[in-house]
Amino acid sequence: MMGLALSMFIALFAFGHELLGWSDPRGQIQLGLFMAFLFGIVCGYRTRG
């Protein structure tokens, strides 16, 4: 499951503007994606541990 989540994150982070057609000149969407992924890792670690 982690491999799937990581591959989806990389795809959205690197190619999201091409796949979904958003315009992100200041990088706000990429920052939001990165923070959501980071918080998901932290929450998953705290739930499991």
C-alpha cells in the first residue's frame, strides 16, 4: 500500500499539471500535495506505533 501511495504522490507532484491541467505558477498546489503526504506519513506512523 505504501508503494502505491508513493507512486501516486510522485506522479501527482511531478506530472499533475499535465495530467489534471492545473496552473500552478507559484507552487502552492505542489506544496499542498507535499504537506498532505507528509502529514499522512506522520499520522500513519503514530497510529501504527
